[in-house]
Amino acid sequence: KNVALLLGAIIALAVYARQQRVGLRQLGGVLGPPLETAGVIILITAAGGAYGAMIKNAGVGDSVRALADGGAVSYVLLAWLLAAVVRVAQGSATVAMITASSIMLSIAGPTGFGVHIFYIYVAVGYGATILSWMNDSGFWVIGRLGGLTEGETLRSWTVLLTVISVVGLVQALIASAIWPNLWF
């Protein structure tokens, strides 16, 4: 796949250079800014992945399991909260979903959650979308490709994702209360 991507990039550059009638030096000037933007996004994503691995290795799952065993807790709310906390602290929605899902599965035990596992995963997904900000590569992709400043991206993209996350949590809580075992 890497060779195919490299060949595709070379062919695309050759076609662009031929159509625009530009030389290698001019082509380098055209490629500079997009490569700089991609480099920043890749750096933030890689740092977020490393941070997510550290959270998982730090034993956060054991602490959450001890907290959940202590009393009556809504596992749907707990799943959302775990994903949201990891997302805000670390930035990556993907890492937040993987981390929160693995922690929640370690909590389940033989008795399960009292609701269908679907609601747990929905809550994790919605929790992982909350509060996209400057440690999220998606924040930079939306901001840079949309031509937005950091402030504009925070006021639009971040607010939108936070509203989606909270509304999704409310929907998951209501649905899990009405149809806890998903009989349909």
C-alpha cells in the first residue's frame, strides 16, 4: 500500500507539473505549505497516540473498575464520561474510543452492564466526539482546510461537536432506559 501511495503521488505531481507547465523548483514551492500543514497534523496525531497508550498503561482501567464496583452507576454515562475525558486530555477521538471501550469491557464482568452493549458503544462514540480543540488533529484539518483561524474553529467546530456529543448522550440514556435489552 505504501508503494501504491508513493506511485500515485508521483503520478499526480507529474500530471500537475505537465498541465501547469511548471518545473521542479516551482513544484517544490507549491508543495511546501501543504506539506508543512500535513507535518503538523501528523505530529499532533502521533503525540496523541503515544499519550493514549500511556493512559492505558498507567492503570486507569483498574481505578475506574474500582469506582464502578463501589455503587450504582449508569454504565452508559460512565462510558460517555470515560471517552470524553480521554478525548479532552489526549485529543484523538479514535484513541478515546479504543481506550474507553477497552476499559468498559474490563468492567463488565459476568453480569454485564444491565443494558445492551450497543448503548455502551454508542455512549463511547458520542463521548469521543466532544470538545475538539488544539490537541486534536481533526481540529487542525477542519481549521486549515476551511481557512479558519483557531478562534473561529473553536467557536464553530468545537461547539458543534460538543452539542452533538451531549445530545447523543441524552439520546443513549433515554433509549437505554426505555429499551434496555434492545428487543427490536
